[in-house]
Amino acid sequence: MDTNILLESGTNELEILEFALGNNHYGINVAKIREILQYQQVTPVPNTHPSVEGIFMPRDTMITVINLRRCLGMDDGTEKGLFIITNFNKLDIAFHVDQVIGIHRVSWEEIIKPDSTINGTNGTSVSTGVIKMNERLVVILDFEAIVSSISPETGLRVADIESMQKKEQRSEATILIAEDSPLLNKLITDCLKKAGYENLIVTLNGQEAWDKICEFKAEGTLLEKIQLIITDIEMPLMDGHRLTKLCKSDDLIKKIPLVIFSSLVNKEMRRKGEMLGADAQLTKPEIGMLVDAVDRLIEESVAK
């Protein structure tokens, strides 16, 4: 399947694959998709999570299949449909869906952030946004949250946070964070604070972060108030690639080191981040490496 993910970087657009489960319509960022396959017989695995349908081995690679109907509290349906093979957080996972509708190119500004009532059966938020298409609502699922709820060790490695060593000199630097997930926001801030970075400015998307940057620039205090920026990629209103492009296109703002911290840092997305001028890019399971990258970039910035 040609997913056409090679969009121009930093345009604040993404491509959404729309798919159906029964009469309900959902979406996934095309950048997460490796391929789409017809349903294949899977091998059940004993003592796994109820949402894990089993495993199969296309081209001799073992892939876990997650039944999205079960994840969302629906009945199993029949043994047919499609497998959406995804890659994020350095994992290949197949999601069993009923049918694929098509691909839509949209702006992050069109995506409505859901409230906390849109949750999975275990209380975990499973939606990153909702978009209206041709009078129907398409819910963009949070596939990272789904996988993490099934297998927590695939998400942020909380043990890495617990082992952080605090250094007093880190407290002098102020870090601006752009991350729309409340859970990830807390984990990132906990990680940085345990390491000694006490001065944190937390924003919920790229637009909020950009507004704060522009506010400090207008005051003439930008470089005194922000020493480093950490941004997710997928965020409503303005994504991290657009934020990176804006920052690195400004002669003053580009002096501030910028780290992309996202589940989407695969080979293609890493190339996009490099083109936009990101100073470092890490996947979300690598939170233990985040402080190392922040330390290095701040030290290099001070030395200039």
C-alpha cells in the first residue's frame, strides 16, 4: 500500500487512515503504518492479555495481533477484515480491523482534542482527537496508550525515572515542554525533576509552546527564560514538526536547543526532524536517555 507519508515537513498536516469497526469510524496517523494485509489465521498465545488475538509470521517476522474490537469493548465479530501493521516506539504491532475506508490529508488545527470522558474499558484514554469528515465523526485512536495498557513495559520505562540521579547545577536551566498527553507530561516532568531540572514550563501543544516563545521574544527575555525545548510530534492545533520548523527558521529562537521526544521517531520521521533542524530525537521508551541528551545540549549551548 502506498501510504504517501512523504509529506513536506513542518506544514502542520498529517495523513489519517480511516477504518471501521462495525458502524464506527476511527483513524490512525499514516506515519505509524508499515503496511495493510488481509486477515490471516493467527496462533493464540496462552496467558496473554484478553485484547491480544494471537501472533502470526508474515515473511518470517513474528508480529502480535491486537483485536481492536475487544480493546474498545465491542464483540469480536467474525474472522475476517484486515490487519493494519504499525511501527512506533520501535515495535511492530498488527491491529485487527473490519475494513479500511481511505486516507485523508488534514491539518492538526482541524482535530478536536477529546475530553476525559472518551476512555477505554480500563479507564485509559484511547483517543488523541476527533475530526469531522463528510458529516461523520472519526475518532483518532491513541495506539500508544492501547499498547501500553496491554503491555506497560512497551511504554515509558518508569524504572529509568526512579534511577535518576539529581544534580544541583541542573536546576538553573529552564525547559519548555510541548506534550498533549497529561500522563506523558507528568512522566516527563517527573523524570526531569528527579534529575534536578526544577524550572519547567509545560504546554499542551505546539501552538501553546509557540505562543509562550513569542511572548518571551517580544519581552526581550527569550534566551534568559528558555534554555531548551522538548516537543512531541503528534499534537492538536500545532504539531511538533511545525513547531520545530518555526523555531529553527528564526535567527534568535534557533539558538535554543530543541529535542523531539516522540513514539514516531522511526527512520523516515528522523530524517524529517533532521531536515527541520532538531538537535536531538528520541523515542518515548528511551526516557532514560532524555536527561543525557538535555545535559549535553545545554552544556554545548552554554559553551557557544
